[in-house]
Amino acid sequence: MNTAAQADTASPSPAPRKSRRWLRWLAVAFALLLACWAFLGLAAPKLLQQAASDWARKHGRQLAIAEVRIVPWSMELTLNGVALREGDGRPLFQARRLYLNADLHALLFGRWQASEFTLDSPQLWLDRDSSGRWNWEKFASDISGPARLDAGSTPEKLPRLTVNAINLRDGQIRLSDHETGQAERFRLMPINLSLSNLSTLAENGRYALHAELEGGGRFDWRGSMQLQPLQSSGEAHIGGLPLATAWDYVKPYFHADKPEGALTVDARYQLDLSGKTPELTVSSLSASLQKLKLKGPDGAELTLPELKVEGGALDLSHSLLTVQRVELNGGRLSAGRDAAGRVNWLRALPESTPAPAAPAKPSPWMVKLESIRLTDWRAAWSDQAFAQPLKLETAIPRLQTRLTLDPERGLRLEQAGLSLADLTLSAAGGQPWLSLQGAELAPSLLDMKRHSVKPGDIALSGLKLSLQRERDGKLQLQKLLAQRPRAPAAQSAK
């Protein structure tokens, strides 16, 4: 027997140390990852709560977070019961819940990215003190320190940010202005907003923000921004914004069904909040409203295929607004008055309690609308206040005027001209008893401050009046224009 050969064949091969080493390193890395996740999930929430409180206290504020939840493997952060207050306890901001689902891998490419950011029941307080300074202005100044940019230097860069979905649910904004002696003079609620595909990216040395709005429409911004002090300039565009999406904010002040129609606005602006009073200038303002349909109480209706505003400019510090041209084309308007004498469109306005008469102060604003023009309109008026309800229908081929408003001369309508066609007046659904083929009003002047009217020449064509004489010798006109008896006023208690 060859024992040497058997020994050679039976001897085991050396252990694979390299593979064991890699397994050991893999186990260590996995253990470190688990430890990191455990730290983020267990210890980090308490540390984050304490760090947020310390940071706010350092800047003279109070910041409380009732609960912090971190899911490390999916990079989800939830903050419940967030409350930011002034040092004396006055509220600045609070939210029931803040949720962020971040994408960690995007940080490797130098940008912030999140698939979702949600705020539930946020409340924002805007407060101006007696010296004219806003609470958030002071907050931004305190946390930013002195301005780091000298005049003429390059504005600070916006972060590279991408958020796939932003949701704001049941929000509120409260405005108080103690400079004018009014507390909580304005409150906006509820605010529900959803944005998708929000991003900031560099374009030719400037920065841009693009967002798709809930319910349709798009917001685009290009420009520059400096945070301390807050200064910004650029161009803004809102395209195809449905009016129905913003109607919840208008409805408390105008009770009507949600309208149809889409709004588009373009403008250039400059904003400067470095001084005591904000400075805002807007130029190259243009807007268009397409396919408006609005229904008011008791059959009131407005249809407007197209509204255009061109050549607008605004200077807030000088209280100046100018618009070169306003066009309203192809409108259809129906209005009326009920048996009690109430105009249906006015019933859409909220009831107001009469306040003690105060001395009227002239508005500091100067407004100039160089050209207001209505073309190809039709209007209908029904009046139930007459014993035999009247109905007036007419075409308005043209209406134009120039509007000016200033503190010295008040409101004036200049170069006001009107053209009517196919006017008819009928009673109780019968045949028209008055018709007018056409009417022209030459340029006129209406001065509201002086309560004066300087009409131009009036030209009528194709006037037809069909009246009958009653058996008692009276013309039918007296019967047609007889008013419906009104209910007697309630007698005051003795």
C-alpha cells in the first residue's frame, strides 16, 4: 500500500480566509447600518426635539414638537404638534402634522429631493406692530444675522430642490395690523393647496421655479432672490388657472356658484422689503380670462368668452396703477329685480350692518385705465317690481370709456361712448311695445366727485312705440308702467 499517496489525496485544502474576511466585513457593515437605523428611529427623535427647542431659544423664540417619528429605511419624517411662538408666547406658526418623504440618493448629486411634503392644519400669524415692523420680518432678521451681501454683489443661490407632491390641508392665515390699531383684520381659511413637480433649477445664471397647480394650471417663476433683507426680482406666469379652484376664498364675499373659466397672468416685478414700507413694482402686466360663466341668485348670469388686460403697471410705494387696455368681447349679461325691489346680483353680496358715518378720506391711489372697451355684448333685464313685469333686451355692439381716479379729482369716466342695437321692451311676456333699431351716445364725461354729467350727442334710429288707448281714455303706457304695491313698513312698537 502506498501510504504516501493516500496521505496526499486525503489532506484537506486550506480554509478560504478571503471569503470569510468579506463575510466578516459585510456583517460589520450590516450591523452598523442596523445601529444607524436604530439610532435614527429611537434616539434621533428626542435629540431632534431638544435641538429644535434649543435653536429657537437661542434666537429668542419658542419651538415645540409634540412627537417626532423617523422611518429610516424609507426616509420618512413625521412631526406632530409643531408650534413656533415668540419669546412672550405670541403665536407665529403651528401645524397639526408635518410629513416629509425624502429621497436620500439625490443628496449624492447635490440636490434636495422629496416625493411628498404635507402640512395638515397649518396656521400662520402675520402681525405688524405699532412701529410698522412685521413679526416674520423680525424672525428672519434674528435667525439670519446681519446682511451678508453688499450692494451690487451676486444674490445668494436658491437650493437645488425637487418635490414631487406638496399638499397643504385646512390651512389658515391670520393678519393683524397694530400700526393701524386693528387686531385680526383679516383671516383667510380654509386653505387647501396641492402642487406637483415643484423644482428649482438654474437657467442662464438665474433661477426658476415650476409647479403644477391643483385642479389645473401652472405656475412658473424666473428671477433672483436675496433672503436678508428680502429682495427679489423676476418674471412670473400663471397659466390656465381654473377660477373654481380659488372660489372658496371668494364665496364668503360673493355668494354665487363656482364659475367656469381659466385665468392666465404674466408680469415682471421687483420686490424690496429692506425698508420700513414694502416696495413693489410690477410692469409688463398682462392677463386673459377665457370662457367665463358665472351664475348669480334668481337667474342672474354672466357669460364672457374673452377678457384681456394689456400694458399694466403697478407702483405700490407711489400708490399708482396704470393699464393701457381692457377688452371684454362677446359678453352676455342677464340681471333683474324682484317684486320687493331687490336686484339679483346685489343679493350675492353679504349683508353688512350699517356703521356710523365717518368723514370720507380721499384714496391716495392714482388709477388710470386708458381704454376700456366692450364689443358684441347682449344684455337682458327683467323687472318684477312692475304690476306687469317688464323685460328689456338689447345688443351692445360697442361701449368704451377711459377711467381715472386720483385724490384731487376723484373718479371720472372720460370719452364714454355707447352703441345700442335691436332694443326691445315688453310686458308680461307679450309682444314688445317699444323697439329701437339703434342708438348712439357720443363721447361723454361722468364726474363722480362733482356729481355731474356732460353727455355727448344722442342719435336714435328706428324707434317704434305701440300703445293702445283704454276705454277710459288713458293710454296703455300708464298701465304698463304701474308699480306693484309694496308691503307696508312694520309699525314701530309704542
